[in-house]
Amino acid sequence: MTVTHNVDFRAGQNAKDYTVPGLEVSTGHKIAEQLQKQLHDLNELHLTLKHAHWNVEGPNFIGVHEMLDPQIELVRGYADEIAERIVALGVAAVGVPGAIVKNRNHEDYALGFASTIDHLSALDDVYTRVIESYRESIAMTGEVDPISEDILIGHTAELEKFQWFMRAHLER
Ligand SMILES: [Fe+2]
């Protein structure tokens, strides 16, 4: 079967003729294609978080600067976990930057040097978008693949917690 990736990634083999046990091959590959959305989001997110880490300034600089690094490590780990699930499902995981840009419907993160409040407000919006997409994938995978669903649920809980950390800075 041919997987029509929602990405232009055609050099070399895209998909195996297997998936994880207990799923139809076409179902497993469809889930992998869904998970690719999270992989793109996560790869963009850890780059964006570093960008904010470098350029944030003003009151509470050090708190925000240092708060971002552990989250970046977490998100990088999540990208790895999602990518390896995609491959276990029998589909090539796409990690190239061009595919991220090509398949997204939003603009690049817009801020350069900016205050902690401005960066956290912008990142709050980024998290809302990323988490909404996670919830769509939870709904999609939940019906057929509780293993992928479980990975997504664990990630979403931590992403929502970090969004709360950022929102707490924005109060008052
Ligand atoms: Fe740093």
C-alpha cells in the first residue's frame, strides 16, 4: 500500500508493508500520518522555545530564561518518542525543516527581542495551537490505537501544565 504522506518526502522508501500487531496496515499507517502533525509541531516548538530563551528580556528575565530550558528538553524528548512511534507503525518519520514549513498553516513566531510578558503571551498562543492539535489526534487515535493515544495523552498533560506556568506569569 502507498502512504500518501501529508508531506513531500519522496526520496527513498516511505512506508513498510507492516504496522504494529493487531492493526490493519492501512489503519496503522493512517495513525502514523496523524502523528506526523505532532512531530512537526514538536520540532517547531522546541526551536521556537529556544528562540524565546535567547531573546527574552526585561523584568523576570532570568526566571523565564531558565524556565524554558527544561521544557525544551522535554519537548525534544517528545518529538523523539512520537517519531519512534511513527516508525514502529511502519512509516518514515519526517524530521526535515522544509516539511515543517510546507505543511503548516501558521506564520513563524514573530517576536525578536521582547519582554517576558510579550514572549509568554506569544508562546501561550503557540501552546494553544499545539495542544488543540494534540486533542484532535487523541480523538482520532482513541478509537483504534490506545497505545498511540496513551503517548499523546501523556504529552498533552505536560504541555497543558507548562502552559499554566506561562499563564501564571501573565496574571495581574
Ligand atoms: Fe541557554
